[in-house]
Amino acid sequence: MAGVELKTAVVTGATRGIGLAIADALVKAGARVLIGARNQDSLDSVCARLTSSGGSVSAQMLDLSDFGSIDTFCDAAREEFADLNILVLCAGTYEHSAWDMQMTDALRLAMNVKVLGNARLAENVLPSMSTTDGHIVFINSSIVRGDGKGNPAHAASQHALRSMADSLRASVNAKGIRVTTIYPGKTATPRQASIATAAGRQYQPDDIIQAEDVALAVLQCLEFPHRTEVTDLHMRQTKKV
Ligand SMILES: NC(=O)c1ccc[n+]([C@@H]2O[C@H](COP(=O)([O-])OP(=O)(O)OC[C@H]3O[C@@H](n4cnc5c(N)ncnc54)[C@H](OP(=O)(O)O)[C@@H]3O)[C@@H](O)[C@H]2O)c1
């Protein structure tokens, strides 16, 4: 397997949940990692935690709803790594939506962060991606396999994100850059805890996918020999409810 040791990586949404687990796994595997999210205190504390065991981590504020913030983040990424091997696009907010409750407001927010924000970041970082072993990983969602009834705005933005990853793959594969989309089902993160609380449901994290499981999937996709690309990987909890 081609390991990730000494490779350069950018991980968005790395201050908690799935993004944090991915950054942690990459650091433990010996990668040099730049993390991004909106909250500076969280970035500082994650950075301190991941570097305490000798890892190479730096942090830069990033707000995917703001092109200025994205451009500043990409400048920092270019300064940190002239040659970028791995880009993991994991950041995102979750807005509840329904067709009978201001669907367009939630849709605007979701499209702004997930689709426009990630597109801006990807196009900005692309010229720095390594053409010998560059790899872009999108963290999408199992919602793309359903009809989106539970959350139409979220579903629409995740479908758009999938399409964006597919068209990016078609454009960059010939340059030697791989693109993988991972579609996790319900995963035990702070987001899932707050969704359960808002719905008045008991939160039972032990029965669902763990953030570390998604990180393991990301690491395995990265570690395939570069001649092979995992395009799409769907993950669901074993005991369906
Ligand atoms: N948990 C699940 O069940 C599940 C299932 C399928 C897919 N996913 C996907 O996996 C990804 C991570 O989910 P999660 O559950 O780990 O979420 P989470 O616990 O809410 O963490 C989200 C991360 O993204 C950052 N973030 C949020 N809005 C941002 C913005 N506008 N700009 C930059 N960073 C932002 C957050 O930090 P700040 O708030 O400080 O910015 C945080 O680091 C999401 O894209 C989600 O759609 C999650």
C-alpha cells in the first residue's frame, strides 16, 4: 500500500466529528495536515491536541459561506504546502428543512456552504494539487440514496455536491488526480446528537457508525495504489432501524 506518511493534507471541518477523526487519523499516519473551520478557539485546541503526540498540524480559519475567507484559507494552504497531496472536504452545517417551512431559506444556506463554498475551495486549491499523487475526498451523505423527504434542502445540496465531485473527477483524472466521494449514513458526532435532541429522540451513539469508521474508510481509499481510484463508497450502520 502507498501510505500517507509525510504527505501533505488539508482537512476542512476538522474541529469535531468526522473531520476531526479524519485529521487525527492522517496525523497518526504521519501526514502533515492543515485544518480549517470557523471557530478559532476550537482550531487552537484541536491543533494543540494533535501536535502533542508529535504530529505536524497547523490551523487556519475558514468559513465556507464567505469567498473572502475561502481565498485567505487557500493562500495559507499554498504557503504551507507548495505541493498538496490530499484535500478532504468535510465541513458543513445542517439546516432542518421541509417543503411547508421556508424551504428556500434552508436551501440557500445549504447550497452556499456545501456547493458554492466547496467549489470555490476546490478550484482555488487545484493548481497546487500534486499531479503524481493528488487526491480529493468529498464527505457526502447517504441521503443521496433516498427521496430527500426528511430534509429536502440538505438532500438537494448533497446531490449537487455529488455531481460536482463527478464532474471534477472527469476533469482532473487525466492530470493524475483522484476524486473519491464517501457517503456515510448516520454517524455519531455532535451534529447527530443535536439532530436527535431537536427531534425529541433519545441519542444512541453506540448503534450507529463512528466518526473513526469514516476516517478508516478515507485512509483506506488514500492508501490504494495511485493507479486505482475508489470513486464512491457508501457506508451504513449494520443494524438498520
Ligand atoms: N454525522 C452524520 O450523521 C453524517 C452523516 C452523513 C454525512 N455527514 C457529513 O459529514 C460532514 C461532517 O459532519 P459531522 O457530523 O462531523 O458535523 P459536525 O459535528 O457538525 O462538524 C462540522 C464541522 O464543520 C465545521 N463547519 C461548519 N460550518 C462551516 C463553515 N461554514 N465553514 C467552515 N467550516 C464549517 C465545524 O466547525 P465550526 O462550526 O467551528 O465552523 C465542524 O468542524 C458533513 O459534511 C456532513 O454532511 C455527516
